[in-house]
Amino acid sequence: MFEAIDRPPMAVEHREGYSRNLYKHWNKGLNARDGWDTRREVILAEAIKAPQVAAGCKLTGGSWRSAYDNIVVTDAARLDVDHFVPLAEVYDFEQVP
């Protein structure tokens, strides 16, 4: 693991020109026309017991296990989905020549 941590290149942060709006695809999901945003797609994909999908992409039932503390959650509304790497850091990496 320590070897993998040393692999990413080190560079000065470059935030000039950065805007979260550059990454709008995060909210549209894989298919912008199906009404599923990325949050719901991830929640559905990571369920250990699949939820029921109701009108308007509403999820009911199902369960999820936290990889961090092994807690099982049965209410999708209690789940957060976020980036493992902040978008601003992705932007910095994209600016490295």
C-alpha cells in the first residue's frame, strides 16, 4: 500500500480556472436520459440487497454495508455518495504537463 501511495506525481496545486461546473457529468449519471443521477446509480450498484425501484427512481428497501465500519444501512436516504478524489484535485492533475 505504501508503494502505491508514492506513485502519484507531486505537483503544485493549480486552481486558476477550476470550477465544479466543469464536471457536470457527475449528476447526470451514465445515461442522462434515464432520470438516474450518479448517486442513485452508485447506491443501486453497491447494494448488498437490491432495493425496489419505484416511479421517479425512488429507492425503497434494500441494504448497504459500510466498507469503513461494517455497519449495515437499510435506508438509502441515509447514504452519501462522494468522490474518493476531490474534483479540485482531479483538475490539478489534468493541468500537469
